[in-house]
Amino acid sequence: MIEKKSQEEVLIPPDLDQCQAEIPNGNTFMTFGGVPGMVRCKNKPTHIAHEPLRKDGKKRGSMSLCGSCLAVCSKQMSGVIFEEIKR
Ligand SMILES: [Zn+2]
């Protein structure tokens, strides 16, 4: 029997050197050869965002965010806990 990997084993640790948010790359469906989609933000992160506490007790995910992505995230998500990165 093959054991399924639980979700906490595949969580990516926060990257303290590059913001982990994905932002639109500026291309629309009329791409003229460009690729629409999301690209990883290239800014240096200032905060770590932690997922809200889960009732089922599963490990929470976390990711690094730069100042501008943090502003977007705090507007769109509720319950996210932000922790400042101390350098
Ligand atoms: Zn960012």
C-alpha cells in the first residue's frame, strides 16, 4: 500500500530573499505572442504572511511578501497573520 503524503510535507518554506506573491504579468488574452498569466514578484520581502488557524489542526502555510504585495493581500484576505522579517 502506498502512503499518501500529507499536506504539511509539501508546504514550501517562506523565501526570505524574494517575495513569494504572484502578480499579473501585464498580458491580457490579446497577447500577440506574449504569455498571459502570473509571474513571481521580484521584490525583497518585508513580511511573512501566515495562513489563518485551521480548525482541523493542520499545519498552516506561510509565504514571504514585499510591502506592496502585503498591502494587496491584507485588503483581499481576512485572518492572515503578518509577521515582520527582522534583518
Ligand atoms: Zn511582492
